[in-house]
Amino acid sequence: MPADPLHRAGTAQRSTTSQPPSGSGASAIEVRRSTRRRRTVSAYREGDRTVVLIPARMSEAEEQRWVSVMLDKLAAQESKRALGDAELAERARRLSEQYFDGRARPASVRWVTNQNTRWGSCTPSEGSIRLSHRLQGMPDYVVDYVLVHELAHLLVPGHGPRFWELLEAYPRTERARGYLEGVVAAERLPHVPGARGESPEG
């Protein structure tokens, strides 16, 4: 992936390098802080290194959060796999076996393009689960979280304490919820078109 077109040589910046989280697919992460960068965070691969470009004013906590978000985004962009409805249904079946002992048995699981304000939906009376097409290309653990969420609704229709107890079985619930919240927040901020691998900073 080419360097961020908004990054220019000579921009005052501070660079730090660290080891990535396990499973990120890169041997090191280099974070470059730029005084010219105001509202955007971007990332690209440079050999076996991942370079993340952030505003100089960003706090250490924000830096860590955005490094995680951008690693996920790059991984999603680099993934060429797209699940069809049949594969999605099989994935839901496996997740039900793994987390709910197979008790959640949907009659149908499919992608839809008319859900732009929510990630998934479930109609317990029909046993149907629908996932928004916007999830396609997101990290596997995020898609799995939404599937597990909707599977849980086949067992508990509402969002009461029992529902959230069921969802605790999925170990990446909090991370997936954070990822989706970050996507929603990013969509509400100004976007600079034409920059590959770039997200607005929140």
C-alpha cells in the first residue's frame, strides 16, 4: 500500500516503534506524529512494518486505540474473502454450537442491503437473522460478534440481563463493540477523500 498522500516530507513529527498485538500479521508498528495532521489517522504497510500516521496532539491512550482500529481496518482491506448466504448460515451454526450448545437454530441467515442504521436483526418468531452488508470486509471477530448477538436473540428476545449473560460467552464482545462504535463515530466526522487506509480521528 503506498504512503499516505497527505503525508509530506519535511513535516515535523515524532516517530515511535513497537511490537504489534499478536495476530496482526506485521513484525512491528511505527507510529509517526505529525504537527500538520489535524483530524485524520491513516496507516499503510511498509515491508514487514505497519506505519500509522496520527496528529501530534493525540494522547497516548488515543494512540493505542487508533493503532488497534487501523490494524483491524488494514486487515479487513487486505482480506479478499466474501461470505455468501450459505457460508454465513454455516458460520452461524458453528457459532451456535460453540457458544450456545446448538440451542440457537435460525431458520435463515442472510445478508441484506436495507439495514443502514443497525448491523443485524433477528425475528425470533420466524427464526430469521439478517446482517447488514456494511459488515462485509470487517474483521472476522466483528462479524462473529454480530452473529452471536443475533443468535442470542433466538433464545432471549430482549436486551435484559439474561441476554447479556448469554453474550458474555463470546470472548471478544467488548472489542467488537468498540470496533463498531468506532466505525459509527468515524462516519460522523469529516472525511478527506482519496487517502487510502485513512480514517478520521475521533
